[in-house]
Amino acid sequence: MQFLDRARIVVKGGDGGNGVTAFRREKFVPRGGPSGGDGGNGGSVYMEATEQLNTLLQFRFNPEYRAGRGSHGEGSNRHGRDGEDRIVLIPAGTLVTDAETDELVHDFSQAGERIVIAAGGRGGKGNARFATSTNRAPRYHEDGGLGVVRALQLELKLIADVGLVGFPNVGKSTLISRISAARPKIADYPFTTLQPNLGVVAFGEEGTFVVADIPGLIEGAHEGTGLGLEFLRHIERTKLLLHVIDVSSTGRDPVEDFQIISRELELYSAGLMAKPQLVAASKMDALDDPSRLDLLRGFCEERGLELFEISAVSGHGIDRLVNALGASVEEMRRGSRDLVSSLSGSAGVSPAGTPPWGERDPAAETSALPGANHE
């Protein structure tokens, strides 16, 4: 399946139905009076995050989403039907911004989040609503309100626990295929990986974590060189970074490789270097110059970085690496849960079942809409 992490869509809430001007003329009902019913409310467009999607590809072919409009009111005080709501599903991790103002609308960081993205218009009032003691036969009604129309920019940032970073062709794709069920393209030339790949890794008895394989970075990636700028944002949400360094005879210095990648990450976003980091010395099965490994080991010891010697081909060191990654991720998850518990205990929590974005309150919509029709 193709991968698309940016899309532009248009959403439109349904228009409200018009009220109607009508009078009762029934047998045995003298002076029946006004009987125009109200129009129905327009449907709203909701946006909901789900774990079932991992790309924005569906929006390339369907860029427009409309909710149903409300039906018009009818005589005999019959109200119009409300328009149907429309739910737009997006991958968890999607940032939604207003395409015209660049204002952030919502960051869907958790699956199950749902907000109203384009509210429907209110239904217009029928002439029966305007009858008073001094105006017993009003000959006018209200038109329905227009639904909200918005152009939105969607940007997907994959949600993963561990992000693999490194130069092209250092063994990141081979590693993720070894520790998970992911099957990325693997070849012996640079830039084999052209899109991020996600893999679920099992560790311990029941533990799991998600690994993201990011296309290879090169010097100048933060300025758009290579594929770096397109996919660096996908590691912004990871809990920790794993530097994959090739220690075989590539002609490059492994320490310099680490420094270049670290500099590119810092120049792209200073927050990336604040994440916990581990180092994996890759392709140990092809190591023919032990001094390259010794150089990298000394560098990591000086900076307090834990080094893992691995070979994704032979499986050397893979179990130890997976267990260390899983333990680190689990520790950070416990820290996050403890923080949330402490915050919820010290601050007021909204009643269960009350969504943070609220709902339409019909009782509060008492003001008449402008532009009433008169007969």
C-alpha cells in the first residue's frame, strides 16, 4: 500500500432546513391559526482518530466531506428531519490545521479522539413560533443557518515508541524485519527505504512496543537534502531513539556518523536530542577492523550511551537489544501513567462521558437568525 502523510481536504456542515409559513384549515377547528413547523438542524462533520489507518492516502481520492442538510419544516406543525452527521476517520497521530490561517485545530495523538470539525447550521423557525397575543397570524418564517465550511491541512506524524535513525544502508530495515513482522524493502544500495515502516516488537512474556524505521538521513537533511526533511517529523513522537551505526568497512568513521546524525536531529528540532538514546553497532558479522568498534565503544562510554553490538543477519545481540528497548519503553510508560495519575488527583476532572469539545445546546440557541422571510 502507498504511504501518504500530507493531505488537504474540505469539510462542510449541513445547512439547516427552512421554517415554513402555514395556517391550519381543518374541519371543526375554527381559527386554526399559524402551523408552520421548524426546519431540521444540519448535520455536523466529526473527525475521529483510529488505529486502523496508518496513511492519509484515502484523502487523495476523496478530498471533500459533507454532512446532510436538514429538511424543511411543513404545515400542521411538522418539523423537518435533522441532517445526518458525517464521521471522517483519520490515523492517530494526525495534526489538523486550518489551511487558510495555519491555526492548529487539533492534534489527534490518541486513538478514539473525536471532535466536531464543521458544525451544521441551525434549523429555521416556522411561523407558529412567532405567534403572540398581539400578532396571532404571523406571515413570515426563518431560513435555516448555513453549515460551517473549512479547508483543512492534514499532517501525519507516526506514533511509535522507538525510532531507528542512521545513514542510508546501515541495516535499519534488516533490523526491523528481524525483530518484528514488518517486511520493508531490503537491498544493498542506499535509500532503499522510501517511506517509514512500523513494526510491533514482542518482548518478555506479554510486552510489546512499536518501532519506526525512518528513511536514511544524510548531512543537510534538516534543510531538505535527501529524504530527511520529508520524514524527520515521524520521530518527533517517539519515546526514544536508537542510532544504528554501521561498523563494517564502509569507508566512513562510525563516530563521525553518529555526530552527523545527532547534529541533523538537533538542527531539525532541539527536542529530539532530549529524548533517551541508545546506540547499536550494526553489521557485526561483517566487521573486519576491530578498531572501528573500539573507537565507537570508547565514544559511547565517554558520553554515557549504552552500546549494543548486533548483527541482524546472524541474530547476534538481537535479544539483548530487544529486551533493553522494551525495558526502557516500559519504564517511560510507567512514568507517564504516574504523572497522569498525580495530575488527575490534584486537579478537577470533568464528569465521565462529557466530551471536551462540548455538544450543541438547543436550549441556548434562542436568538433568531437574521434574514427572516416575510410573505
